[in-house]
Amino acid sequence: MKLRIAVVQFGTKPFATDDNLRRAEQFIEEAALAETQLIVFPEDFLTGAISDRLDLADHEGRFKGFFQYFKG
């Protein structure tokens, strides 16, 4: 079995989760057109480092829900 993997690297906007999610969505849509089964994003790509911004932690599961939307 072959598995198509997309590895994404992009400049994120620190603490701008909505902007970063929109960019991620564009990459996901492009990868779907190429019939990609797995997309790998950089660590901390949604928020940047949050050591001093714990308010950005995903306590409500918003980010998890965003990516579940794309589940095939």
C-alpha cells in the first residue's frame, strides 16, 4: 500500500490562530486535490509558542474540531 504524505512548512503569525487556520485550510484543500492521506504541519503552527499565553491553549477542543471536519 502506498501512502501520499504532504509536509507543510509556512511562516505563521504568532498568536493569530484564525489566520493560521485559514492558511492550514488552504494547504489541506490543495493536499486533498492531490489525494494526500496524511498532512504534517509544523509544531506550534497554530499559535506559536504559548509558554506565556496559556489562554491560547485549546481547552474547548476548537482546533481538534477544525481538523476533524476534514476527516475523510
